[in-house]
Amino acid sequence: MSPALERYERDTVFGNLWRRPDLSPRDRSIVTLAALITRNQTAELPGYLGLALDSGVMPSEVSELITHLAFYAGWGNAMAAIPAARQVFASRGIGAGQLPAANPVLLPLDQAAEAARAAGVAATVRPTAPGLEQFTTDTLFRDLWLRPGLAPRDRSLVTVGALLTAGHAAQLPYHLGRAMDHGLTRAEASEIVAHLAFYAGWPNAFSAVPVVKSVFDSRPN
């Protein structure tokens, strides 16, 4: 149907992009899955889920990634990813015993950072949407972000990937800064933008560039 598309996928996407050294295949898999689920592109999911598992993403991390995206890409998009994940897990003999518990022991909370975040949300969100402020604090930052099935840096990768893919530039500074606090380097952050140009589209990648630059400029070298 499209010989040129096949050539670009073979030579540019997998022959070049996925081999660039500034982002590991595992990290590329995480942000790609975030992009596909955010855009509800389920036809591509089985192949990329298999690639993620082959690149070192654990089944438990795939499960947790989908759960995380229910909050950052929408419930329907996360639920739509479940059949593809079920298909891939079944084909590889991955069972429920390899997946995260519904109610695990949570990671420790950074009290100072959480207090600062909660104060900002309370000041800006609570007067207009107190329910949103409550769910943001209780469900997202004092539960979801503390689940141990996905490392904080990986959660940040998923979140940044979803935000960039959806064109939510206003939310990027906080979450990209949080990703860098969790260990993401400037080179890796830059490469995420280049990588997602292919999976989220060039306009979304270009729209993210000034936001990413502002985060880089705000941080010490």
C-alpha cells in the first residue's frame, strides 16, 4: 500500500532512530508505549509491547505503565490497551503472578516535595475544582506515584511521553523537571523529543521544544 512508508520504517525508524545512543531501547519502548496508548493506536500495540519486553521492560512494568496512563491519557485509552497486552502476555506465558498487586506497600513519600506540590495545587485548583485537588493529592501523588511496580524515573518517562503526545505543553515543565529530578539527563530528554516526533507527530515535538528549553534554562548545568 505504501512502499515509501515501509522504507522510512525500515531505514529511518528502526535503522536509525531506535539505534541512536542517547536513549536506551528500554526507554524508547516506554515512551513509545506511552504515545501509542495516549493516541489509542491499539493496532500497533502488540508489536511494540513485544519489543518492550525484549528490550528489558518487565511484564509487571507494562502492567503498571497501563495503569499509570489511565490517569494521564484517560481511562478509556488505558482500558483499550488491555486486549493487546492480554494477547502478548498469553503468547509469552505471562500470568497474573508476574503482575503488580492491587494494593502493594507504597514507596516512602518525600514530605517536603509533596507539601510544596500540594500547596501549589491547593492555591490554584481548589477554589475552582476542589474534587480535582483532592483526587490529585490522595489518588495520584500519595498513591499512584508511590506504587513500587514502576520506578519514579520510569513513571516520569511515561508521563512526559503522554503529555508531549497529547500536546499538553502547559503540563510539561513540572513533569519534565520531576523526570530530571529522578535522573533523566538533558541528552535523554532531548532525545525523547526527537523520538516522539515519529510517534506523536512533528507538530507536537516542535511545540514541546520551547517548553523543554525553558526547563533546561531553569536548571543548573
